[in-house]
Amino acid sequence: MSKNFYFEKWKHTIRDLKKLVEYDVHLQVVKAHDATLFEAVRRLSGVLGEYMVVYNHLIECCHQNLQVQKTAFIDNIIKALVSRIFELKAELEKLEGSRFQFIGHGLIAVHHTVFDIDLTAIPLQVGRPEHIQEEFDKILARVKEMKEVVEEVEEEEEKEEIEQPRVQFLDLWGFEVKDEEPVFKAKEVDLNIPEEVRKTREYLALILAHEKSRQVIKMVKKNQLRREMWVKELTGTLQPPARYEIRERSSQLICKVFREYFKLKRQRIKDCKRDQLLGINICDSPTLDLQRVNADKMLIERSKLRGIYEKEWIKHRDKIREEVFKSKQAKICDELRDQIREWFLQWFDAVRFFYDIPKEGPVAIFNGNVPDPEDWYEQNEAQLMKNAANKKKSPQDLKFEKLEAKKQEKMLKQKELMKNKSEALLLKKMMKNPTMHPGYKFPVSKTIQNLKDVIDYYHQSWDIYDIWGTNDVKEKYVHEVDVINAIMEVSLQVMPKVDQDMRHELKKLKQALSEDYKNLEKEIPKDVTKPMKKEKQKKIIRVELNSNIKKMIEELALQDIIVEYPRVKLKDFLGDPNFGGEDLRRLIVPTFPFNFEIRAFWWERCRDVSHGFNRILLVGPRTSGKTILVKTLASMNKAVLFDLDPDKIQGDLQTAPFLKRLVKMVVTCAKVLQPCVIHVKHVQKLFYNKTPTEDVDMNYVLIKKYFVQYLVKNISKTDNITIVGTCIDPWLAKSKGLLRSFPTVLLLPDNTYSQVVLLLEDWVIKYEVIPANFNVTNLAHILRGYSFGYLKDALERFMSADRIIKIAAYGLTPMEVLNYILEDETAELVEYDKYLKWYHEKTAPGIKEAKHLQEQLDYRAAFEKYVTKAKKETKSAPSSATTSNAGTND
């Protein structure tokens, strides 16, 4: 789509976001109240759903944006919006006691569907530096070449083993085997011949060479087969040929079968075309992925074009900065000095005093990080009086007063805590009592102000240009914006010089002020206030990529610990939402998420990769999608994937020095290449309650010490590294240690009907030979108990060459597929109840969900009891007024 379309879409989206923020603020100001939990959840989920829809539009505009100066503004708006989305999700989690939200009825109220809120992209993240990425790509290319060389050597060894019998056979018949390589002579090129003619001749020569080689190979193969047959005939091992009558009957049978096959095929094509004309069936397989592929190509092209524009803009920006520096440096310095002089004058007129320029320089003055003269005067006078009073006191008295002040502060904090605890306890009791239930108020937000400020800042900066609607506002860059930014950058560049001059001038002003006070026989004021504290910025320590680390990366890549993986999207984790989830929660029934809700939760984890150190535990049956989620996590953040498998540590490798060196290499390389994802497979084996007999030789205690404990200990909170542990049988492990090492737990859902339907539909579309009217629904209902990965693999194995021919001739029924799976020895039904039991008994989120469900059931029982009692009292009471009073008192 054109730049004009996305420019207009951006303006509409930012307008919708502003209206939504105003509505959100209105709900908080009026303190919107809901009587029941369902109504409160519905209102909150409606607002959350609208924010998520706007987020998807913003992400699309950001990815399609070609105006490079706007990228930072759009990114800031998206980040502020994400903070608000997380805040609303946290509020819903408090209300429902679950990390998974079923946003259905709330979306209907705002005219959206569940599929409008499918979050599949994260905000733009700061990746690894370009020079590190280039070096990493070179190392991976070198490792790939080394692996190819090893494979070629192995293939040559296999060829030698195969070649030896052939050489013996040729020797038997008197052929000489020459090992000399043919010598090729370079042909001289006649430059007088046009290039097109030369190219045509080269192509013709190539075709002739191919045809000649084909004929020679055919002849050699024919001679070789003939000689092999002669050898068998001479040795007496050749089977006698069939009789002529049998051979003739066989050929007739083959002809008959083929004629019938092609007759059936022609009839099927004819019927299919007839059904297509009638609108009953679709013959050709639909190209569903074509639109997705084209969209991906367009995004890649847009990103490349945006990269070109960014390089052009950087050159243009630097050029303007140099011009501004040469032409306006003196003028900018004079303006800055005049502003600081005005600040001096403001202080002198207000309090007859000159405040010192802060250590940070004049930037702190312009940013407003200095006190106002009036406020400073009051604080200074109060501090002087306090100092004067403290002079009369002994050091012991001052120490005693400080201790008393600390005690008082501590007591006030404890009182506040006790008050909050008592209020929370009272509220909890009221929430359990049907007669005193206070209802639910719309929560006040802490992030909405930041979102408003970011939107207002965008309007202040870009509204004047958006009204123009010129090409440079939609694409590339605006010259005037670069000029304004260049003036700001030059101002910062000349600030040290201005700071030095103004400090010298301030010194003279202070000397003159002290002389004035001396002439007036007054004491000059002293500044005894403490300067305003500057916010400390966290120092991020990055390890540089040196030759030793390059060797480590190469070694890990050769051992397949650093893995090259295919790029996977969040959409590849197939599955529909739990459409009945909201209604089931209203009925107070245990409700579980489907793959759609898992994608929403995993989107949050994908965003967290670039925000510090995280540890996640994925629990689920075999081939239930854990590896896809890990690859998605790495793909969406363009992270390096490390693969640690305890089963690969066999025999003599199970030693402390080897494991320590290995994990140390992983940690060092991960810190250099961050963002990174470290995938630890089969985590349950490292925390076994009792080691199985087949794993007696494995020292899992030692492996756990380095694969989990040492790994976690040596990664700091600021490192953009995520450790993902995958677990199949969690009930076999010590849950306490496992959950302490991986605090965030995600239980993957059981295979659902809708998920199997999607899988079967994709399977039918992939193989054109399968009838389009194949009964998918009934088969999906029966196959729910098998894992998604197993079904996908089994369906691929089912489509053998022989079966494809049979399907083309006779069609396919669901019973054939079902019988194949029932007869498969590798098939295994998933016992999902075990996973649910472990999750609700051992994990903190599961216990929380079970507790919330029990509280809701208790409240419903109390409410029904109250209603029954009220009805009885209504029947026995003489008047309605008495009944009302009795119900209220109870």
C-alpha cells in the first residue's frame, strides 16, 4: 500500500488513541462503579481490548513508516501504550485471579472481535551493535564451511567403500581404472563476437554437454547392468525369465490398470469442474499463504528502504549540524549567555542573592533542575534557624534527636502498614458478605499521564507538519526539523564553553554583591540548603568481542550449542481462543486457556527479553509446541539461541572442570551477544526425586549445579538474557527446587478440537489429492487426545507414495486415517489431568487460581443462603417494611 494510505491511517490511529485516553481518564475521574465482578471485568476488558486494537494499528504504521524522523515519536507512543496495556492486564489478574484474560463480551460492546486483539509483534528493540553482529555472522559462516568440509570427507569415505566392489568388478572384465584427473584447457574468447551471441553459444554448448553426458551415463549404466547380468548367468544365480504368455498377460494387466486409473482421474477432474461451476466445491487448492508471503516481502522491502533513507538522513543531518556550527555558533553562545544572565537577574530581584550554577552545568538551569528563588529563601531561612538552634545543643542531644526522628518515622510507617492491612482485611470480609459487598471501582492508573504526555509532545512537534501533508512529511525527512535539532545539538556542544564563561561572570557578580552588602553593613546570605539530587543512571557493563570470545563462539557453534534456527512467528503457534472462557468464569467453573491466550501471554514474555534477565519454565506433553515458543521468543527479538541438553553430557564429559568451562563460555558469549535465549532441555531430569534405572549412569546433580545454579548466579539482572527450561514430566521432579530456579511457569494447553481442525484443514489444503469434502470435523473430535506434534508427524507419514495413488483412484475416508493412527506403535495418548493436578497443587499461579475459584464458590453459596433466608422472612413477616429491616440487620 502507498505511503499516503499509511499516513492517513497513522493520523486516524493517533486520533482514536487520544479519544480512548480521554475516555479512560473520564472513567477514573468519575470513579465508574460496577456491582458485580462480571460487570467490572467486562468494563475493564473492553478498555483493554480497545487499547490492544489501537496497538496493532500503531505497530503496523511503525513497520510501514518511511518518515525516519517520526520513528522515535511513534516508538515512544507504543512503549507508553504497552505500559498501560500491562497495567490493565494486572488489574484484570487481580479481579479474576488468573494470568489469562478471556476478552469476549467486552469487545462486543466496543464493536470488535477477538481476532482484532491478537498481538503478534513487539515494539522495536535495540539489538546488538552492528560490528558484533557482523563478526558473529562471519563466525557462523566459517563454522558452516567447516561442517560442510567434514561432511564432504565423510561422503568421500562412504564413496570409497562403495567404489571398492565396482573396481573389483571392472578388474574382472579387464577394464583399467585410471586415477588421473582430466586436464581442462581454457578456451580463448573472441572479443569481436557480440556478447549476446557469445552467451547464446555458451548456453547451447552447455545443453549439448548435458545431453552428451546423459547419453554416456545411460550407455555406461546399460553396459554395467548387462555385464552384471552376464556374471549372474555364468555363476548360475540368474533367475530364469518368465514364460512369454505370463509376460504378455502382465503387460495387458498393467495397460488395463493404467487406462482405468486415467479414466477415473479424467472423471474426477470433470466432476470437480462441474461442482466448481455450481459453487458446490473448489477444485484448485487455495493459496492461503500467498498473501502472508507478499506481506512479509513488502515488510522486508520497506525496512530496506527505511534503512536507505536513514543513511541519507544521517548524512543530511550531519551536514546541517556542521553548517549551523560554523554560521551560528557565536549567536547561539550569546543567546545562552543572555538566558543565564536573565536567570541571575531573576534571583537578584527576588532574594538579592546569586545561586551557584549546578555541577551539571547550565543544562540543569534550562531543564528546571534548580529551585525557585522564593522556595529556596524559605528553605534556607528554616535551615539557618535550625542550625542556630542546634549550636546550643550538645552532640549527644543531636544524636538522640536523630534517633527519635528515625523512631517516629518508623512508627508512622508501621501505623500506615497496619492501617492498610486492616482496611484490606475489612474489604476482604466485606467482599465475602453479600449484604456488605462494596462493588468494584474502575482503578486509577499510574501510567496514563505518561501516555497523555507522549501524545501531546507528538502533537506539539508534528501537527504543524502533518497539516501540510507534503511528501517529506510522509517519506524521508523534513529539513526544518533537522535545522531545529541541529541548533539544539550545537547548543549542547558549546555548553561547556558557555559554562566556563558564566562561572567566571558569576564570580565577579558575587564579589560585587559582597561589596554591596559590606557597604550596607549587612551580612550576605549563606546557602545552607542541599542541592537537588540528580537521578542516577544505571551503568550497563558490556563485554567487548575479542579474539578469545570469538574462539569461544566458534567452539560453541561447532558443538551445536549456539544454534541457527528458522525464523518463527507467534502466529505459527496455531490455535483458536477459548470462546466460552468468559461465560464459564461467570458460572464459576474451572476455565483453561487455549493457544490464543497462550500467545497473548507469550507476547509479554517476548517483550521482556530486551528488558533484563528472565527465567521461564515451559511445561507440557511431548511435541506440544514448547520448541516453537522458544524459537518464537528468539525470532521476535533477533536473539542468539543457546541449546543446553543434559542428555548430550555423557560418560567422561560429566566432570566439574568440563561443565564449569562449558557454562562459563556460554555465559561469556551470551553477555557479548545479548539479547540471547538459553534453552535448557529436559529440566525435570536435573531435579529428579528418584533417578530412573535407565539414567543411573547420569550425574544429574552435578549437571544441575552448572546448567542451572552456576548459570543463574553469573547472569546479572540488567543482562538481556532469558533462560527457558522445558519440562515434560514435572511430577517426577522436586517442585520446590524447580520452581525456585524458574519462577515464571507456563503450562501449555491440551490439544483441543479447534486446534486439530486447523491442523487437518492445513493438511487437506497441502495435499491436492485429498478430496476437498473430506470429513475433518468428526476426525478432529476423535483425535483430540493426541499431542499436536505427533498428529502433524503422523499425517505426514500417512501420505506415502502408494497411498497417494490409492487416494487419487478411490478417495479417502476418516476411518483410514484413524486406523493408521490406532495401529501406530509410537502413538501415545496424553494424560493431561496429571499436568493440571501438578499445576494447581505446586505452582503459585495454579494455587492462586484454585483459591480464587473457591472464594467465588463460597461467596455464591453465602449469597444463595442470604436470598433463601430473605425469602423465608418475607413470607413470615406481616409487612414489606419489616422484612426489609430484618434483611438489612442480618
